[in-house]
Amino acid sequence: MTSDTLQGDLAYIKKIVQESRKNIGLSGDHLIVWGILVSIALFVTWANHYYNWGANEWLHWVLVIGGGWLFEIIYGRTVDRKIPVRTYTDKIEGFMWLSIGITLTILGFLGIGTDAIRPEYISPIFSTVLAIGYFTSGVIYEVKWIRNLAFGWWGGAIIMFLFPGSYHLLFMAGMMIAFQAIPGFIIQKTWAND
Amino acid sequence: MSDFDYKQLDDIIHSRIRLAIMALLVSVESANFVFIRKKVNASDGNLSVHIRKLEDVKYVSSTKKFIDRKPVTTYQISNLGRKAFEAYVDRLSGLLQNG
């Protein structure tokens, strides 16, 4: 046994460890579903205000958010089970987004329901929380454009905080498409076969 | 080139394919059989034999489940396996430094 052999073994170990850690477990499906679902819901809420439909907004949002969580449960029991490899990065990322989802659900329903948060400020608050998710995901997977999406969310939040109004429903719907659903499609296309 | 005392290295890990399996499993939480086979470039039979050896010494544990009516085996490195792998890498580095 020579030092060349041992060095070769160490280099081999390093290569496998690095390649395995680089495995991108990102799934665009969640982003697409939530992005489209919430943007439609925001548009309907805006239309309800603008055209005075008088529809029950609480029921509407319970159905939308409930539908999103139902999707997550079904997805977890079907698609997630088939994932061939789960890295520690995937685990951290998955739990981070789960905690963000729970946070947003509490803020959305209890924050507004208890009058702790004025409805016109819920969108910028959501934006700042979503920015954390994108920034962290981009950093841990070392994907700069995903990290940079956070600046879009933070920028949108600043605009909506500084200029409150009912327009923010449409503005937020546009952000959900631009910074959530479209990135979801790109992620799906880029890493579908990783 | 210097000679080394190979007996200082863990025999179970010191095989190219088992080393690859351990290196892969130490860097992920879990991986299924097909993924490992592709990554380490082994045949089904060859991988089964080597992974069994790692299971026998409890370096690796497996979970079997059925997905779409097909059996899928997922592997994880155990704490014992992780310690053994770390010790192996330390020993390897030590041998190189002392060589």
C-alpha cells in the first residue's frame, strides 16, 4: 500500500461526499401550487372588494389555504416517498418551508382574525417572511438566483408598507406569480431529473 | 513511495465499493438502492453483497417499503458506521502525514 493509493482513496471519498451533498432536492411543485393558488385567491379577494360581490372572504381563504395544505399532505404521502435520496440540506430546507407555511397560516388567520394585524399590511408581512425562505434556500443550495428572489420579496414588502392600499392584493398576486410560480416552473425544469 | 501498515485500516470499509457506499451515506440522510447503485457504479449483485457486509457489522441500516407495489430499500448510515468512517478517514490522513 502506497501513499498514492491512500491519497487516491481520500480524493475518492472527498469527491463522493461533495457530489452527494450537491444533490439538489428542490421541488418546484410546491412553489407552483401555492403560487397559483394564492395569486388566484388574492385576485378573487380584490375583485370581491372592487365589484362589491359580498362573498364570504373567510370561507374563500379557508378553502384555498386548506386546499394548499391538503396538497402538501397528499404530496408527502405519494411523491415525497419516491425521492431516491434525502440529503441533510433537503431536510433543513423542507422543515424551514414547513415552519414558514405554519407561520403564514397563523399570521393570516389569527393575525387578521384577532385584529392584531390590519388586513392592508398582511401582504407585506407575508413578503418579508417568504423572503427569508428564498434567501435561506438559495444560500444552502448555493443557487444565487433563488437567493436573489428574496430581494424581490423584500423590495415588494417595502413598497407595500410605504404605500398601503387595496392595490396590494393585485401587487401581491403578481409577486406570487413572478417570484413563486415562475421560479417553481424553472426549478422543476432544471432539477426534475437530479 | 513509502509502505504503510494497512492493518491499521478498518477492513470492512477498506474496499473501494464499500468505501464509496459509506462516503455516500455519510453525506446524506438516506438513499435508496437504485440511487446508491448509480452513484457507485456497481451491479445489483455486487452492491447487494457489499451492502450486506456493512449491514452485518451494523454500519448501515435499511428500511424496506412498497412504493407502487414495488419493493424499495432505503439505506442509512448508523452512528457506529459514522464513527467507523470518521476513524477510517482520520487513520488514512494520519498514515499519509506520517508516511
